[in-house]
Amino acid sequence: MIAVFVNMATVLIGSVLGILFRNRLKVELQNAVMRVLALCTLVIGISSAIATRELLCVIICLVLGTVLGELIRIDDGIENAGDFIKNKVLKGKVKENRFTEGFVSACILFCIGSMTIVGSLEAGINHNYSIIYAKSTLDFVSSMAFGAAMGFGVTCSVLFILVFQGGLTLLAGLVGPALSTAVVTEMSAVGGTILIGMGLNMVGALNERVKVANMLPAIFLPIAYFPIANWLSSLF
């Protein structure tokens, strides 16, 4: 878990620095940096997604995972959490219009992707923290730009890092040794596809925002996909 706390610290410090110095940055520069980060998010997502060796697995897991996420309304839950933190915990002291948007966007960006999945598995199974440390460095730079553009909601996303990435690391310590390389690869590919949706949201490429948080259950479905697929193939 030490790597998770390091990651939280980098996002916390980076976002606070971004907030402190954002008044010295022109809006045009902030927007330009956000567009670059959106493109970087797309590149990271695409590189993870194309690593798949079982495209059918990615498709099925994304469809089923999204259906599950829509039913339990994960996206709404994260947004409500952001609103709760702003209005109840902070008692409305933060007046930023983009607080909830920053909270949701940062939660997805910092917790989804191959580095999160593979890094958490490595940390939980082999106590190898190098991937999470590398991710923390990238998150530090990203959080500064996000903090400058979206404010304190980005800082509060460290709570989601603790819950999601910390939970994934603990889970990896319990079930990780039973996961095959194929399962980890497809989990990363699914996460990469979700990041592509995040990148499209950031550049405003679609008329309607993709509720990427509702896709989160899909990341874990490859664990069930391979045993079921092998069982079905044995029948036919």
C-alpha cells in the first residue's frame, strides 16, 4: 500500500500547486495544456487497448460491464460524491463551478489504465512498486494541469485513488497469483478502452459525454471471461 500513498501524495501536491499558480497562467494556456493531456490520455488508452489478444473478450466485458455500471449508476454515484464533498464536507466553501467535473475526471484519469492495473497487481503480488512510482510521476504533472484548469475537485480525487487503487492492490495480494498473463492483458485492454472514452470527453469530441465511470465493472470481467469461455469451448 506504500505505493498507493505515494501516488496520493503526488496528486495532492501537484493539484495544490496547480491551483496556487493557476492565476498566473492565461486561460488560453490552460486550455492548450488540457488539450495536450487529452491527446496523451487517448494515446495511453489506445496503446493499452491494442495490446489485446482477445478482442471478443474486450467487447463482451465492456458491454456487460457498462450494462452493470448503468444499472447501479456508478457515474452518478461519483458525481454525487463530488457534490457531497463540496457541499457537505467543505460546506460550500469552495465555489468552483468545475469542482464536480474535476473530481470525476481526475478519478477516472488517475485510476484507470494499464499502469494502474498492472502496477497494482505487481505491488500486490510481487511487492514491486516501480510501475506505480512511475505512474505517480506522470500523475504529478497531470494533476498540476488539472488542478489549474478544474480546481480543488482534482485534489479530492485522492480519496478515490485510496479506495480504487488501494482496493485493487489489496485484492491483487489475495487473488493475483491465480490470474494468468492473458487475464491481466485483457484487463489492461479494457481499461485502455475506457481511457479512450475519457480522452474523447476531455476534447469534447462527442455531442454527449461518455459516462466512462459506468464502464468500470468491465475491468474485472476478464477474470470471469476466460474460465467461462474455456468451459463453453470444451462443450462444443
